[in-house]
Amino acid sequence: MRDYLAWRLAFGVTTPSTNTVVQPEYDDMRPEGITNHIARMVIADNPVHSDADFAKQIEDIDAALEDAVDRVMDAKPNAFILGISALSVWGGNVEWGEELKRRVRKVAGWDVPVTISSDAVVAGLKAHGVKHKIAVMEPYYPCI
């Protein structure tokens, strides 16, 4: 047993320092015996009014990833979750997500399972029998 609260599992989660939704939502969803351990990807709270602003924000988040992973691994979680969908889908292809997971594992350790939101989307579609190509719309700037 890990400890009396995380007797089933402990998740390490990284999310941007400006994100106020991921931590409370993850805590609200967690089943008994599971704990979430959050590390923040420290970024400035800059307003986003253009493609360039959004691209810069993604760049800043991406640059802060490894430090946040390193901090959350001090809690020795059983698995890792990247708590930001924009970063996991930004590259627009499977290779981008796989590279993100490689970067996390390089810091966290190769034996730690890593989950990103694009994995969940694909798994959900497969679970519901979706076999065709589909388009996914996101609430992010198009960035040319």
C-alpha cells in the first residue's frame, strides 16, 4: 500500500500555473483510494488576443514541461497525466503526442505510465466503434 489516502493509485499531474480548472476538476473526479499530486508549469499570465499570443503561450508551456515533471515526480506517483489538452494536440498528429510522452518519460522514468488528452480522445472513439476519419474542433487559436 502506498499510503492511507492513495491505497489504490497516485497520479502526478502537470498543468500550467495559470490554469485554475484542472486541479479542482481532477480532485472532483477521483475515486476513493486515488490521489492527485499537482505540479505547475510556470508561465506568465499574458493575455491571448491573437494567433501570435497563443503560439507564444504554447511555446512557454512547452518550455516549462520538464521542470514541472521533475517536481511532481518527488511525490513518486504511480502514473503521470499531462493536465493540458492544448499541448497534447498542438502538433496535430500522433507523433507529436508520442514525442511529448518521450520527453515526460525521460524525466519521470521509463516505467511510469504517461497519459495525455489525445490518448483519451482516441481511446474513447475506439471504445464507441468510430472507425472513420473525423475532424475535432478545439477552442484554440488557429495559428497560421
